[in-house]
Amino acid sequence: MGDPFKIYFAGDLFNHKDLFGNLLLADAITEQSSGRFICTLPQNLEHSSGRSVDIRNQDLLQIILSDLVLLNFDGSELDSGTVVEFIFAKALDVPAVILRTDFRSSGDQDRDGDPWNLMCSGYPRTEVITLNGMARYQEAIRSESTGREALESFYSRLAAEVIQGFESVLIKPSVLVSDKVQILERYRWALSFPGSGLKELMSEEEVKRILMEKRKKGSI
């Protein structure tokens, strides 16, 4: 097996349900894929200071380093930070899988559209997985003897679907031209336009090395 794909896992991380739900799914993805896909959880990143801009910069840097992004689009309103991370990833044509387990409908799309704001739909190299989390929960509870077994069953099944999404999105053609100079310029721009010190976190040589690694894996 070659080098694992690095996944940036974006989503809510504000309470114990978010934090441990993210962790359980990330671990299940690694286990189900036999280490082919490894998730980076923003909640696990160490920040050198408590400054908000440093937290933002660290998260954006991880998106640049990642081969794919996984985005949790649960909630009656999408988490604004997750939306920013999604658009930043799309500006770099990073393959993305959007996951929604929330059974509630929201947004302003047609009946057959995605259950969120239309401005977050229609981007290339993006796979969307939507399912009824309550229904899945009931299935797991009824089919297993204990809560722990139901939990493992739920996340194993969910991880398998996410992995399938990763595999599907990886074979979608990149929208970036094959010209290495233009791709390098896009990454330079991504480091520069957010301002507030992001550019200082990665050298020119590091950018070139990351792009070489992504080409080898096929994510570019």
C-alpha cells in the first residue's frame, strides 16, 4: 500500500457529542480503510497561542496539506467555519466529501436539491452523502445487544460509506490545468490572500514538496 491519504475533517466541535462523534468516525475510517485514509481532526491540533487568527491559520494550513476534505454539514444552519473551509478547499480543487446525517430539511433549494443553502452546492470534485441519522440509529439499536455494539455498528457502516465517497471523488478529473507553474501559483495565492500570517507558515520548498506528494497520490 502506498502513502495514506490525508483527510481534513471539518465540522462542529463545540460539545461532547461533536467531539466524540468526530473522533469515532475518524477512527472508524482509518480502521475500515486499513489505514488508506487518515483523518486530521481540528479539535486535536495543538495551537501555540490562544489567538483566534492562529487557530484559523492552522486549520487553513491543514487544508492545504490535505489530499481530501470531509465536511460535516449537519445542523439546521451550517457551521460558518466549516463553510469557509469548504470554499477554501474548493479554491484549491481539493476533492471533497460532504456528509449530512441530520434528518431535518433546511436551506432554499428545490425538493430534489441538497438540504442546505444553494450557495454551498454544485462544486466540482465533490461527493455528497445524505442519510437519516435517526433511522440509522434505530436500526443499530434494534440489531445489537448493547449500546456499545450499536455504536460500533453505526460508525462502521457510516465509515464504509464515507470511504466509498473518497474513492469516488478521487477519480473525478481535476479542474486545475496540468501546468505545474499555474498550480503552484494557485497554492501561493491560497497562502497569501487570507493574510494575517498564513503565508509565513509554509515555505516555497514545502509547497513544492506537498504538490509533488499530491501528484503521486493522484489528488491533483
